[in-house]
Amino acid sequence: MSDSSHIAETYPESHYAVIFTSKRLDDSGVEYERAAERMIQLAAEQDGFLGVDSVRDRDRIGITVSYWRDAAAVRAWHDVAEHRNVQEIGRRLWYTEFAVRVCRVERSYSSVLPDTPESSG
């Protein structure tokens, strides 16, 4: 599941990242995909949301990093009722394990390199 066409996004010098690492069950399927898409859509509607990166490997281990303007925006996202409901469903039906880490990003930088298949596109 990839959510943006470029990972080289520019965010404010200082911001927050919420790192959600999980291992999915084999049979979490279509309902999971719908819920994941909805959570990205819902997050994007929240004040303070900056962006998201998400990957999952063939062993069903995934990492989703959402980026937020400040700690208050992270707390507000955590408290959104629909988000909390999907978290509970995930605990019961979709994951064998997961971890959430909230980090303050002090500095970030990125670049899209010339003459690569992605940039010549």
C-alpha cells in the first residue's frame, strides 16, 4: 500500500511522526484495505496532518508513518472516534502484533534524484 507518488515531501523543520509497525494476519483482505484507505482519507481531513508513507512486505509486515504539525495534532488524531474504532477492530481481527511510536522530528531533508526511472517518468 503506497499512498503518495513521492517520498521526497517537504514538511516543517520540526514536526511529529507517528510510526505504526504491524504484522497482519493472512486473511485480513479486502475489509482491511478499505479501512486502511479510509484511515488515510480521515487523517488527511484532520487539522495538522502533513502526510503519510506506508509499505508492507510479502511477510505481511507493514510500516505506516503519518506526519503531523505538532503533538496536539497527534493527540487529536488519536482521539478521533472512527480512528479508535478501527484500531480496536485491528487488534481483534487484523494484526498478530503491532507497535506505535510517536517521535518528534527535529530535522528532515529529501531529494528526488535526476536520471532515475522514477524521475524520468
